[in-house]
Amino acid sequence: MIYSYIISTKCCSNRNPVKRFMKTKRCFRSGVSFFLIIAFFFIFINGCGGYRFASDYNSIPDEIKSISIPFFKNETFEANIESYFTTALINEFIKNKQIRVVTHRADATLFGSVKKFTTSSIAYSYEDRTLEYRAYVVLELSMKKNDTGKILWRKPRLVHDEEYRVETDIALTEADKKATIQKIAIELAEQIYEDLVLGF
């Protein structure tokens, strides 16, 4: 009897048109909010998916089995900097063995330029002496299909920077700078390979 009375009371309370309207309004708002959340989620997923796989269109076509990598152009005042990036990129392709690196009759050619190289002070001592530098590099790359001349892939601006310490000996500081350039070259070579071949 008590249970029946409680149910009956609840049913009667729902007959109030104002309460029923407010409840319907709340349900409508909840439904709209839920729909917007779901719609945003699918838009986000599709957007991310499009971005993630867009680089597939830039990856090397299946018919490219060999590649030549001539020396990078050096458009900076840093002598011999181009050799670091040329060597690192060649070694990256050789290491992965997916595409052969050749000097003649390659299916495609990968061109590169060192567009910018700068160093700037980022840490100082109490005596205002520089303790640490930041090396900053900008590359430009493109790949051409040799039989047609068509540009298969292009990276107009690839940027990387690394820090290195300043030693009391100038020669040691210069050696640290060279080691930093080498590190940048290796890391950028890995990034170029992943973007170009693996489509990441």
C-alpha cells in the first residue's frame, strides 16, 4: 500500500504542466548538448585523421626505388655546414635500406639548401659573460622525379635549434658548435626521412 501510494504521488506530481514543461526543457537542453558534443568529437576525429594522413600524398611513390642526394647548397656564412646535412641525410637513407642511394641514373633527386644558420647567447654569468649559445638552422628541401622533372615532395622551411655550452677555450667552444651542428643534422635527417618515406 505504501509503495503504491508513493508511485501514485509521483504520477500525480508529473501532471503539473509547468513542471512537465520545465522537465521537457531540461531534457531538450541536455539532448542538444549531448548532440553538440558528439558532433564536435566526430569533427575533431575527422580533422585529425585528415591531418595525419595528408602527408601520405607527399611520400615517395612506389616506383621510386633509387635516389640521388647531391651536396646541399650553403646560403649561410658558416663554412662547410652543408656537408653535415648532406652526409647525415645520405646515411639515414642507407641505414634504413628502403630506397637505394646512387650517384647516377636515380629515379629521383633530393635537393637541399641550408638557408639560415645563426647562434645567439641564451645564458650569462654574473660578469655578463656568455655561458651558453643556441644554434638555429633553417633548411629547404625538394624532391624531383628525374624522368619527368615533376616535383614529388617539397619542404620549403624546416627548422631546428640546439643549445651548447661556451668553454673557456675558444677551440673547445668551436668544437662544441660543430658537434651541435652534427646533432641537428642527424635529427633533421631522421625527420626528413620519416616525412618523405614513411609519411609521418
